[in-house]
Amino acid sequence: MGVHTVSLKISMEGETQVANLTQSIADALADSHLKAGIVTVFVKHTTASVMIIEDEPGIRADTKTFWDRLVPPDTQWQHNRLNFGEDNGHSHLRGQLQGPSITVPFAAGALLLGTWQQIVVVDFDTRARNRELIVQVLGE
């Protein structure tokens, strides 16, 4: 059993920006030289999430609309009220709902994603930030 860990750093703009990570994850898998197992992708931030989507412009727009409707920005979130100057209470709540990680199986050295599935990170914060993600490949 082998483990290969890679740190990915990405600049994000916030406001529910979506960035596609699929090729970077496939590259980390290839660098591992492992043939079968699982890949975990984990974002080290509470205002961002990793998910699998069909990455096309309509879904990107719908994703922003979905989150704006489900957990809208609101100055009355307690996080904003109790932490002077904070405006990202909704960003934390969105991150809690979506979660920080995904796991994808692989075989024959390739991710076992469906035809339209892409791995993305979504930045829910209210301003630009640098994000770090950990890609961990576990297999043989």
C-alpha cells in the first residue's frame, strides 16, 4: 500500500467562484505511480468546498444562484455580528453544508469519474484569497 500527498495552491476570487481541479488531480495521481485505490481531495479552509459537478457555464451560474438562495449573504449572521468587520458568515455556512473533501476511486492509474464529472473547488468567501488543497493518493 502506498501513499502520495501533494499540496495544490490556487488563487481564488471568492463570491462562489468555481475552479476546475480535474487535470491537477489526474497529474498528482500520475506522479504517484499507483495503479488502483482512492484519491482524496481536501481544501484547508472553512469558506471553500470541493465537489464534483458537470463543469459548464450554465452549471457554474446555477451553482452561484443555488447558494445565494439557500444561504444568502446577511449582515445578521451571528458570525458577522460577533466578529467586528466580518461579512462572511454565509460563506462559512455554505462550506459546512458542502464539506471540505471528496474521495474518488481510481484503477489502471486513471480516475474513475463519469463522462461529465469534473472535480472543482468552490470559493464561497467574500474576497480574494489564496487557497491550499491537499491531494492524497492511497493505493497499490
